[in-house]
Amino acid sequence: MDMLLMQPLAGLGRKRGVSAEAHDKAMSRLRDWLSYMSDDNLRAMVDLIARHAGKGVWPEEGLIRSWAMTIQCPPPRDSAYAQSLIRSAMGRQAMAENWAVELFQVAKRLGPPPGKYIISRLKLEAEENRHKRGVIRENIEVGRATPAERAWLAAWHEDLAEIEAIQAAVTEEGTAA
């Protein structure tokens, strides 16, 4: 990380009015936050940051994070947005109506809250996935399930387990408060 991103940008200064301590903390957050990126994408970030470094000063931290997400999305398990959405009222509704996995998957992929049309599509997809899970379970029982089917079912259940853990944590926080 340091060799690929920070060292090439070492000549950039902090913004006027930003203390050295605040700047160092921001650089530390960026190091941590961008650590998921591939080497090639970190090199691309160097180029992007350098081109937008007005007067030899680091661009805003939020802009850098936004650019990073455009270049390479963080791994799904680190998606704070998807976790936040699952904790929300929409996430609880999706869980109650059995379309939480589909909501979680689209949130990891696309980000912003889905509108009514997307929600209707997610509910339809959830119904199709319910049927697909049943077919795969039957195929497993009779020994006809393909590795791809088994992997799909395992991934679906992993997402469901993560959703349940996220919502359980919210419930525990509410109980502990």
C-alpha cells in the first residue's frame, strides 16, 4: 500500500487549515480503507489523485474513496452500505417478506436504495430463487445437483446467515441500550 500509493504521492501536502494530526489520521484511514484494492488499481488511484491534486494538495478524502469505489468496489463483506440497509426498516421488511437476500445482493452490487420498481423485481427474483432452492435441494437428495447449483445454494445461505447476524446485532444493541 505505502509503496504503491503513499510513496508516489509523498510530495502532496495537506489542505490549508487542516492540522498535521488531522491530515495524518485521514491518511491512515485512507491506507486502511484502500487496502482491499489490487496493485494495478492502486496505481490507477495514484494517477487519478495526482491529476486532481490542486496546487499540490491532497484531494478530499471522500472524493478519493468515491473514486476508489468506481475503480474497484470493496469486497461485499466490507460493504457498510449493504449492512446499513439490512439494519434499516427496509431490511427488516425484506426479511419478514423473504426477499432480504436479494436486497442484500443488489445493495452490495449497486449501492443506492432501490426504488419501487427495483423492489418489485427483487420480490419476483426472491420467489424465483425460492423455487430454485427447492429444485436444487431435490437434486441434492437424488444425487443430481451440479457443483454450480451447490455453490449457488451455499452462497445464498451464506448471505442469509450474514443478514441474520446483522439483524441480530441490531436487536442485541437495542436490548443492551
